[in-house]
Amino acid sequence: MEMDSFEPKKAIVKDFMSTEVFAVHVTTPPRDVARQMRDRKLSCLLVVSDDRPIGLVTERDFTDLTVKLYEGTAPTSFEPLVS
């Protein structure tokens, strides 16, 4: 295939994004957050406190949590995971 003949399909954001926003409260246990992310096939979730956004929890946060679990230094609350 010649590169001159290649025409990428035009895509717009709405093809990949939804308008529904999922959020968890800062007190939601990490296990429940991970389940929601897995079940909804999300890479991050909005974190709220007092009905106000305070950050995001991401797949990377759970990678870091896994390492901390193996090191025996995992946090006992969810708040330190919020980025």
C-alpha cells in the first residue's frame, strides 16, 4: 500500500466519548472503585466529596496500589489514591 493513497477516516470526539459521567465518593473502597472501572470498561473515574469534584482515580493509581500492597505499604483509605 502506498502512503500517497492512504486516507484516514475522519473521526470526531463523540465517536469515542459518552456524555454520561461516572463518579465515586472519596470514601468508596478501592475494591469497589476497581470493580466499577472494570465493569464499565473505564480507565478513570471522577472522585467527589461534598458533591464537588476533587480529582480522578486512574488505572495508574491501581498499578501503584498493587505495588504498595506487595510492599506492605498500601493506604487504608481511598483518598491518597486520588490524583
